[in-house]
Amino acid sequence: MSVSLQNVNFHYPDTPKNQVLSIDKWEVYPGEKLFIYGPSGCGKSTLLNLISGILLPSSGSINVLGESLEAMTDHQRNRFRANNIGYIFQNFNLIPYLNSVENIRLAHYFSSKNKPSNTTALVKKIHNLLEALNMPIESWHKPINLLSIGQQQRVAIARALINNPKLLIADEPTSSLDPYNKENFMRLLIELCTTQKITVLFVSHDQQLNQYFTRSAALPSINKIVNKQ
Amino acid sequence: MFLRIATKSLLNRKGSVLLTLLAMTISILVMFGVEHIRTQAKTSFANTISGVDLIVGTRTGSLNLLLYSVFRMGSPTNNISWEAFTKISTDERVAWTIPISLGDSHKGYRVLGTNQSYFTHFKYGDQQPLTFNNGKPFEHIFDVVLGADIAKKLGYKLGDKITLAHGLVSTSFSNHDDTPFTIVGILQATGTPVDQTLHISLKGLDALHVNWQHQTAPTSITALMVGLKSKMSTFTVQRNINTSKDEPLLAILPGVAIAELWQTMAILENVLRLISLFVFISAIIGLSAMMLSSIRERDQEIKLLRAIGASSFFLYCFIKLEAMMITLLSTSIAVILLYLFLLMTKPYLVDNFGLALSENIMAIINIQWLAMIFICTFIAAIPAAFIAFKRAKC
């Protein structure tokens, strides 16, 4: 299994009565491209934060890529995330004061695996990724705020893929894109993940995106808390 | 990488960072400046006289004796007899003596009666002897040697004739018009009260008071400076003089008396240090506030860094590093500015105030100071860094 959740419950530590998430059993298969849809406020971001190990469940166990997140120390979880999980947000995917290449290098800085033997090799790898994402060469060293939103989201793909992750988590990455850029973004993302055999976990409220994925699931049908409401 | 993103992050917030940098630089500049001037003033104070083992005058307070004999301030309560001077001079433990007689003035500057040994034995600073800018020591009864300041301020040159007045005021009714003095020498600037003194022979000084045609040996002097053959005998000689039955005399060690005098200024010294400390604390609080408000704007940045694998500890260190970089830069700029400032004002200060400030500021910038500055920065960055740490946790 790529991801497997068993009897997971979650509430924020300071509000124990306000249960956010409750999942009995839920699994994501290796190499699958899973689309999760659901209205906002149904615990999408919380679920993704649990899977990436930023949050820990109040009870239950989460297994990612065959490893138990609860068994790891804080430090191990950070390292595990940097090494194995690519993450794309709706916006603010890039540090605004760094350029594209620096942003990608920063993501590489936190990972411990796939360290190219020298900087030239890393820069070559970054350049290949940016080329594959159709990023014009003159934009590579421009400040992030001079790039269009479409370009920024494509750099975000490169940033998420630089460490050759086995799992890619995307949290509404297309919601600020126009239809043309959305199409472009989805095509590139799916293409790269297919060639690199990356499991994709994609969350959105936009059901039209369903067509790009191998399986889809509605979060309200997984999360018992939402079902009760 | 770590350093690079911290630098870029600071550059990204140029406005607030620049203002904080400015406040920090000014405060560190003030702090170092005050400390430098304080140590320099202390040194220059202690440098007023050196190589003199004892100063002997009539029985009075030791500070009083020091003030009128070395700093030419105030008036002697009484004179000591010529016999006492001869007796001390001929003591076998004594190497040399310099007689000093005060009392007259020229346009507000003190006139000092002494003899040739003043120019050979008097030392200031780091055992530096007096040197002549122009001319030579006095030889005749109406020769006068000027301190550097007087020659400069009053525009005197060698060979000029001046008259000396009785008393201290510059416009005295009893100008000794019949006794004109000739300038035979002008001393190099020393940064000590010597620069404001007119030196004449003891006979010349007597000639101002009695009808000079009746030349006699001087009957009394104000004080004398004593150099001993061996420093070991300092305390014995001092005690012998202090317990002398012939005449009430007081012998003081100039170094000890100067230290005592400096003690009286300790309050001023501490007030200055306190003020510069407060300036620094306010700048540090400014830094803390700037860091704290920046954290509130950087929620998403923290979230993103966490998602790509940054640990909470990394974020904590990242914020700390930013604060440290501001402080490091401020300290460097402050040191350079202070150095340039001292270098530029040096000629002006020496010319106008006789204040010789060294531009060597490295002497005061020691490990303790730097440690204090950086520990304060570390503490000031704790709130911001802690918030970043906590945000990263959930």
C-alpha cells in the first residue's frame, strides 16, 4: 500500500470535543492516481497534513509507503517527508524572495536522498525538469512574483518532484488557474507522474478534473464526522 | 543555503530591516563611542604626569595639592620654604627635583615659575619628555617658554615681548609693565595642562613681585616634584616628608591622587554608560518588534517550508539567524563609522580642546562587549523564533 489509514481520529489538541476527522479504514494503492473531491471544510487539508506527517492523529495508525508515521521521531518524519512526498498547494507554493531555481534547490536541501555528487549535476537536473514543464529559460532566474500564476504552479511541480518522491500530494493546485492553464498543468502533472511511477493523491472540489485520474473518491464518504452532520 | 535564504529573506523586507539596522547601528555607535571616549579620557587623565614619584607641598588635602600643582587649578593654601626645598633636593635618595611656583597669569593663562630641570625631568603620557616646537628653554630672568595652546590661541611667535599680570584675571590693574618678558621657546602640544602654561624662571617670577633690581634668591615655592633614585624608597621618603618637624609638609604619589580624582567622576562615567545602555536596549526592543511583526506576515512561508521538509528547529534557527545577521551588520557598520568619525575629528579635537582621542577603537571592542550584544540579540529574537517554532508544530 502507498497509504493506509486504520481507525484514525483527529481533533486539534486545544479543542478535544471538536472532532475533525474519523476514518475506519482507507487505502491508496501504489502507482494509482486518486482523485478526492469534497466541499471545503470537510477535512481535506487535515487528511493531507496527516498523511504527510505534519499533523499526528489523536488515535489510530497511518502507514505511508510501508512505514508507520507514529513510530518515527519528529526529525525522522521531516526527513521522510522531504525524501518521499511531493506537496503542491493551491497557492504560495514558492518562497517569494527566491527565484525558481533557488526554490527547487531549497526543496532538495531538506532531503537526504538522491544527492547528486556535485552542484552541476543538481543544476542540470533542475534545468531538465523546468524544460520538461515548458518553462521559458529566461524565467528561471526571475523573482517569483514576476512569473504568471500558471508558471508558478508549474515551478511548483518541479519543486515537488526534485527529490524523486514516491507520493505526490496536491491540494487544490488548479483552483487559481484559468481553463487553458488548468488543462496544461494537469496534462504535465499526470505525464510526469506516470513516467516516474509516482502515486498521486489529488484533492479538489472541481469534479471536472475526475477525467485525469484512475480512481476517485468523495471525502464525505470516507470521513465519518462529515457523514453525521 | 541556510545563509543564502536568510539573506534573501532580509533583502525582501528592505524597508523595515533597513530601519531596524539603522536603529541598531546608531545605538551600537553611541555605546562604543561613549565607552571609547570614557577610556580615552581616563588614560589621558592618567597621562597628565608620569615619571614623577612624589609631589610635595604645604599640608593640605592631597586632591588640592594635585589640582594646583599638576592641573594648575585653584590656589595653594600656603607656600613651602626654600630651605625645605633645598633639604629635600639634597637628600641622598632623591635623584632630581622640580620646583614649582604659581601665582601670576597672562590673559587668563597660568604662569609657572620653575627651573631648567622642568624641561629635562618632567614627563607626561608614556614617559614622554617635553619637546620644543620652536626655540629652547629659558636662560635669562625675563625669558618665557609657552605651552602649545597659548602660542596658537594668542598668535605668539619667538621673540615677541609680553607682560605678565599679578593674579589670575586677564585684566589686572597691576600689570607689571616694567618687566617685559621675551618668548624664547614654544613647546610641542602634549594634551596636558602644560599646553596652557607659561613657564618662566623662579627668579623671573620673583622679579614680578619685588622690585627686580634687588635680586635675591627665592624665599619660597608653591610645590615641588620629586624623582627618586629607587622606587623602593618612595614610601619611606614620603613618610619622612609627611612627618617632618621643621615645617608642615605633604608628599603625595601622583598616580594614587589622580586615581582618587577620577573616582570623583565615577558618577558621570556611570550615567554616560547607563544612557548608552538604554539606547541599546531600545534598539534591541525595536529589533524584537520587527521580527515579531514579520512572523505574522509569514504564516504561509512557514507552512510551505514545513511541507517541503523543514523541521520546527530549522524555522527557529532561521529566525534567529536573521536577527543575528542584522546585529552583525549593525556592529560592523558602527565600528567603521566610529573609526572614520574619530579619524576625521581628530585634528579638530586636538586643536580646539587639546583632546587627543586615539582612533584605535579595537582596544574597547573586546569579547565581553560583543558577547553582550549577541546575547541580547539572541534574547530579543526568542519571541519571534518561538512563534515560528510553534506555528510549525501544527
